[in-house]
Amino acid sequence: MKRCVIYGRVSTGDQEVENQVAQLRDYAHRQDWEVAAEIVDVCSGGKSAREREGLDKVFHLAHRRAFD
């Protein structure tokens, strides 16, 4: 079974990320993938990956091959 990471992002704390994450969970389930982690960022899309704590974590997990 393949492992994946779910990553969601919204620009402000007033926005909800749950709809994004729910759709990604459903997609992973349909593909028969195991969700290794769910990571969410609340930050502007104009920020670099290093400024996005969650995205930086995704890159670290990829480097460690924590998901396929």
C-alpha cells in the first residue's frame, strides 16, 4: 500500500481547511493509499516554502521517505 501525506493551506485563520483535507482523505481512500500524515498551514500563498512551517515539514518527511 502506498503512503501519502495530505497537505492543506488557507491564507487566514478565518478560513476553513477542513473541506480541502476531507476531499484529499477521500481521494487517498479511493486510491487505496495510507495517509501517513496530515499537515495544515495557515499562511499567505506568497510566502516561500521555508516560511510555511507545514510545507517545510512535508519536505522533511519526503527527504526521510516517510511517504511514497
